[in-house]
Amino acid sequence: MNSIEHDRNRAKPLGAVPPSAGAGGSEGAQSAADRAASSRRTEARISPSAVADMIIARYGAGRSLHDLARSASTSGQSARRQEISLQIRKAAECLYPLAQMIRAYGLGLSVIAAANMSITAKVGGGRRLWAYAATGDDMPLAGKIITPRAIWFQVTPDRVGGYARKELSGFHGILMAPPGTGYETICRAGPCVCAGCWRQIAAQARDIELIAPHPIIETIMRSIDALRAIERDVTKASNQERARVRQAQSVAILQHLQASLAHAQQSVAARTALGRFLADTLDKWPMLTLFLDNGALQPENGFVEQLLERLSWRDRWIFSWHPNAHLWSATIFTILETCAANGADGRSYLAAALEMLQSSNSGEIGEWALPWHFAANNKSSATR
């Protein structure tokens, strides 16, 4: 295949990859050199589709390398754990430019939700897993309106806020992130705007109810539940339709809640836990209501936080089995989760991307290679 044209109008979209090459003959007694040569020939025969299967099994289903090697042996293949590991590592390094392209595209979108979580790795001490989910404006693609979503990850040794500031240094939109992790300084120092999160307000309200029960807590929780019900109804709607529904239904709920908070504040001592909570919530009101006019912005950051919980507990060995394991894991999770968020089949996309990158002499890729373009061209369902 010739070098891929950067002009996406002339480039061929990612598609199906050729079927795997046939397996070689049986091996007899061999010397160490013969076995090494046979291993190299086996490695060369592994197709992008087979490598994609390995990645999905390892990172999507959480199966161990030993389990994959046993399955290969049961089916008559001669894949050792070291060979499977090497193929996944090479694939991750090959896919790295594509993951960086997803990240660069995400930094140019209008909304980013961010969060991070501690990982107690099996070896090599702790790690910090960071996730960024960017959402853009609606755009026409393949005869329909889509909303591109870019999700990317990084793994760091600790929780220093400098990682977030560096990662989001080129972002100029709306940022939703948990407080106390360095994200606020990004909004104060740069052109970003911080959005409030109703999930955090609900968590604080539940904590306050344990020490200072008050009728206003029930009002807050009922209002948040009503907002969540509205958001469930417009999950698959376009940004424009979502904003329209929020103006028609959510605005009235929040106006009533704001008035209730202000009224309750008059009868609660300012220095109590409840008084500080009410004052803080009212101070954050402009940030908490940003989502009403922006369909790309969600009222809660639950998606990113739940995503981190799922990945961090799936297999902690993934982040620490090699000095560069965190880079490979971040690359693969970036591609798989972006595919899932855009309705693209992760396995098919991996196979097509590996075929494209391995066949390209220049390694140039265009916007047409991003997962939402692949999903629109192949009409496949999302898998992880």
C-alpha cells in the first residue's frame, strides 16, 4: 500500500481487514536457534485481526496473558505468553499516534469532563489513572447528525495537579472536574470555564443529612432526581434537542430549587455545616446551571468517574507489569473507550487501524481515521 494521503477527501475510510494468514505446518524436534526462527515466522504470520482479538481479550475482557496462552494452546495454536505480550506491546506502540490524534482532537472540542482515581498496582507501587472525556458540537456525517466524543487517559505516579494543568494546557472550553485536584487553577489561570457537578452536590447533601437533617435536603435530592430523569429521556438526542428540552423542563426545577435554598438559608446559622453547604451551593449556581444552555455539557460527571472505577478495578497488573505498561494501557484504553462512546466496534476498528498503520510508509493519518468516522462508515455497534 502506498503512503496514506493526508487529504481525507481522497483517503479511503478505514474498513475491513484481510483474513488471517493460514497456520504453518507442525514443528518437530528443533534446536534453540530453530525454535527462535520459528517464533519469528509465527510472529510475522499474526494478522491485525488476531492482534485485535488479543487486545480485546486482554484489555476489554480482562483476561490474563496466561489465560490467553492456554486458550491458544487448546485451539491448536503455538502462542506463548511472551509472544502475546510482545504483539500487544507492538500494537500499542503502533497505535500511539492515533491515540494522540484522538487527544488532540478532544482538546479542540467545546466540553471536557475530567476525573482521576488512585490505583493500587500489584507491583511497582501506586499509580494515578486520569480520564478526559471531550464532547463536541453536532456535525453532519454520512447523511446524519452525530456528536463526536473523544476519550483519552494518562497514568501518573501521583496526584500532583501539574499533570492536569499540562494535559489541558491547550483547552479553551468548559471543564467539568472534581474539586481539590488542581483543576480549579486551570480555570483561574487560563481561558477555561469550570462547570459545576450536581453529582457532587447530591453527595454533599447526603453527608449533611447524617449530621444535620433538614427538609431542604429532601428538596435538593428530589430536584436532582428530576433532573436525572430528564437527562435519561434525552440520552440519545442531539445537543440542540437536549438544550431545548432542558430549557423547557429543567429551568423551572432549578428556579424553584434556588428559591428554596435561599429561603432555607435565612433560618440556618451561617457557621453550621448546613449553612456553609447552602452558601457554597448558591455561590456555585452560575457554574451548576451552565448545562442548561449547552447540550454538549452534562449536569453530572458520573460517566467519567464510573469509567475510571471500571478500568481501575478490572486488572491492576495492566498498569505496572512493565516500565512502559502505563503508556501502552493509556493508548489502548483511549482507542477502545472512544470507539465505545461513538458506537464503533472496538475490535473491527483496531484491526483496520493496525492494518492501515502497518501498511503505511509515512504513518500519516487524517481526521477520516477517527472512530466516529469509522462508526458512520461501517454502521457497527459499540463493543469494549
